[in-house]
Amino acid sequence: MTPADPEAVIRDVRRACLDADGHDPVDESVHLRLKNHGLADTSVWVEDHGFAMRHRGGLDLAVAPDSRGQGVGGRLAAAAAAGPGELTAWSHGDHPAARTIGGRLGFRLSRELWVMRRPTAVPLPAEEAHPGVTIRAFAGSADADALLAVNAAAFSAHPEQGAMSAADLAERMAEPWFDPAGLLLAVGSDGEVLGFHWTKLHDQDHGEVYVLGVSPAAHGRGLGRALTLAGLRHLAERRTAEVHLFVESDNAPALRLYSGLGFTHDRRDTHVQYHRPSDESPPSHGSPSHG
């Protein structure tokens, strides 16, 4: 029998996964979509202890820890992937079961996202001079358009971050963790925003290099390093024990920057994305419970 309340199933499964695994089974963009827009434009398949969601080419799936290994994930994945169209799906933690299910349904590994970590007890390099550039905190709505413009230019090839809209920005700034003092801008002598480092304080022990972006027109000036250091100092001043970040495994310049500042990566700290081209859709396995 299909559960009567898909939203309740999604909420309960996410909570169970968070308690057992230490992290939410969906990423921040999905969390914000569910929080602010519910299941609008989303197809959902649910069982009592698992769910799958399909939204604009993205597929998310989670099974409560006590029900894993019983075929729930395979059934939900087959149903959600049955319809035609290109699909992507993240495996947070690179679980072997996700690799097996994905291969069965025509998905192939397409991206690898590393989590890198750095204890704040490790000393930071001295500040470096950048004549004509000031690093300051976000000043509110007056900086919003410039921030979005730099973000779009810096992440033009990035499938998620580069598409951030004014509405997306407003949703993130409405989150309880948002602190304008932790959103640092590199500004030229003419007032032009050249780059930014958005930090995130999760709790007293965990901070994040949330987003770091530099305008392509300002590349080669060392602003990425300067902004990273400014953000790390900001988090250290708040006595955060550790700072982490997410970076594409093939982004060699970023890996050099972060490694040079003391960030390290454990292979177990890896997220992977699977991709299925539109011409590899499997046969139908079921209908969504909500659309």
C-alpha cells in the first residue's frame, strides 16, 4: 500500500538517515526546494521507509537505515528512473549499493566531489598585500546584483552554482545560519566586485568554505587565495574547530590552492554523481504517488 502522506515519509526518512549517517540524504538545493516550495513540479515514489523524487532531471533517493538491504532502494530507483529523459543522481558518500543500482538502470559515474577538511588550530599564512583591492563584508541589497553577476561568471560551466538567481540568493540569506559578516567581497578601487568568499558556520565545531568565486576578468591576481584566507580567519575568530569545503576532484587549480592551505581529503569523504543519457531510459516500473 502506498503511504498516504509522501511529505511525511520524506521528512521521517531524512531524519532517520541524519541520525544514523550524520548527514542529510539530500543536498542543500533539494532541502531548500522542499522547505520553500514543497513538492511542486516533483514526482515522488514512496514506501513506508523510503522515497525517490524526480525533479527537472534530478533524481534523489533515500532509505531509512533499518530498511536497507531489503530491496527498497532498488524498487524505488527502478520506478523513478522508468520514465524517459536524461537523469542525474548523487550518492552522498559513494555507497556501493548506489553504484550497483545505478549500473543496473543505465547510469554511469560522471562527477566526483571531494570533501576537504582543515583544523583551525593549524596556523594560517600571513596576509598578503593586494594594492587596489579591499576585502569587506557584504553590505546587503546594494551588493546583491554584483554578487550574482560575479557568481554567474565564475561558475558559468557549473551545473548548479552558476544558475543561482535572485530568488535562490534570498532563500539562502533567509536561512538561520546566514551572517552577512561571513560573506566577504573583494572590491576594486573603482567599487567593482571582483570576487567573494561566502563562509558558513554550521555549529561551534564546524565551519565551511561555502562558495568561493572570482570573476574571470580578475584571474591571476591571487584573489582566490586572499579571499580564502580572509574567510578562514573569519571562521577562526569564531573559534570553529574545523573548516570543510566541497570541490570537484578534477579542479586542479582549486585543489592546489586548498592543499597549499592545509586542507586534506580522505577517500571516504567523497560524493559522486551518476548520469543517464536520455536515450537509455529503462521500461516503466510504476507511477508516482504525487506530482
